[in-house]
Amino acid sequence: MGIFTVCDILTGNPGFIDLIDRDKKLYNWNNNVRVVLKDGTVTKIGQYFLDGTVRIQDKQKSLFDLFPKKHEYIVGDKSNLNDIVNYEYDGFLLNDTVYNFIKKHKDYKKCIKNKFLYHILEKFALNDKTDNFEGIQQMYIPSNNDNSPDDLYIKKKLWMLVNPKLPDGVKNKDRIMKIVNNFYKFICKDKTKSETKGEILQYKLVYNTKFWNIEYSDDIQKVYFGKIGTQGRVLSKKSKRILSEKLVESKIKKGYEVISKKKIKQFTL
């Protein structure tokens, strides 16, 4: 896999900037990122590596671990939106500062708090034409003497990389808040309480020491699985109802026992 930059799903800011001998105070904020996972949750702050992954290191470690555990997520942006939705990506890259601007917005509770963040970001990204840094293989801050096409392009948009919390970043903050406000205008118009279509069916299955639960509608499935007695894992993705039904059938054929089957009003996992 080559070296490439993945950008923030909303603002188009790079997930990583090479800051060797550059002003980290101005630009390092770009390197603090999160992942909006397909189950709608948001990870802790991590760092994007130029291989398509965000890595998040736990601060705490158990007595049996020499080093803290690392969690690695495959991420994408608007440039490969269809691949993210349909293939083995874990979610969207989202800048931590931008994420906090979203959460502190006056309309957060009214329009976003109880919605499926992954899907509303996907819906917005499909319609958004915001200018960004997608397409540049590796982001860096050019020197005064650098004049390649990428150098000139970055220099022209250098103000978009400046920390919006600093006095030098006022113009960039105005840009980001305009994007965030447009995001809210777009999402607040959506009056639907659920991101799903059709009635939702829930199955709960067990096999020896394992559990496997699924909730699915006409267009989305959520699977919750793991060892009985643990919290397990949650995976969510777009999927046609017939495919979810076939998945249940395959589990039953493998020996899983259905302990519950019912219709529910909304996803509860």
C-alpha cells in the first residue's frame, strides 16, 4: 500500500501534515483525528498514518501487558465514499477540533444528538462541494523556495491549515464554522427520526459460549457479537433485507440457536 493523505469528511483538511522543522503551533491541530465508525460511534483521538489507517493507543495497560494496546481503523474520505460504504472500511476520518465544533453547536441536541452520525455525514458528503486538499498524496508545509504544482496549491490554501483556535486562524475558523453551519442546515431539514426504511426485525442467537444478535431493516443491518459475558463488538453497514435474512440462515446452519425473534421500533444496539 502506498503513501496517501486521507482528509476530514467535513472540512477536507488533511488527517496528517509532515511538520518537520515547521510551526507545530499553527498546524499540528490537523494531526489530531477521530474516526466516525459505521455503528455511529466516534473513537477517541488518534493519529492518521499514511497507509490509510488511524491508530489509537490506550493510555492504560493491564498488569499483563508490557505496552498499552493499540486500536487501528481503516478510514476514508469523500474521494472514496462509495468504497467506504460498500467495502471493508471502518469509517470516516474526522478532525478532533471539527468534531468539538459540531458537539458545541447550538442545534446539536435538536438535530444530531439522537441521530446516526455516520449516516448523516455520509448523506451530507454526497451533496457537499466544499473545496479541500483531497488528491495530494502527502501533505506538508512548503518552504518559500518550493514551487512544484502541489507546493503552489498548498501555499495558496495555507490559511486553511492554520489552527482555528489561534488569532492567526480567525479566517480558517470562519470557513470551518460556515461548513458546520451548512451541515446543520442540511441535517436539520431531515425530519425523520430513523435512518432506516421498513420495519426492523431483531434476532438473538447463541452457540456454545458465543452470542450473535442482529437487527435489520430494508437498508441497514447492525450485528452485535462476542463471547457470552462480555460486551462484544458492534458492526453496522448498509445491507438489503434479503442479505440480512440469508446471514441469519447461515448462522442457524452453523449451529446457532434462535433464543428470540421479534419486531422492534428502532435500532437498540
